[in-house]
Amino acid sequence: MDTYTASALKLQKTLLTLRQTRDRLRAAGNVEEADELALKIARVEETLAAMSPALRSPTLQ
């Protein structure tokens, strides 16, 4: 596996972990903190969506 694909997979795992953390925060009643994290996640996802297809790894969803 090349470094590019490995990095993309790690990014996917990190985003999943952030989403799980956001959901745990919300369930624990930390709504403001969960909302802040949700905004950060959305920014990362927007950046990935805006990338040229030539630059995106096929592992990024």
C-alpha cells in the first residue's frame, strides 16, 4: 500500500473517530461542544469534496 492510500485511510479513520466523539458529546449533554466539533468535521468534509478527482484517493468517501 502506498503512502498516499495509507494516509487517506488514516484520514477516514480519524473522521470516523471525530464523528463518534461528536455523538458521545451530544449524548452526554455537551451540545455546544458537539456542535463545535460538528462544524470542524463539516469543514474537513467540504475540503475533501472540493478536491480535484485527480488528487482524491479512491479510499476517500
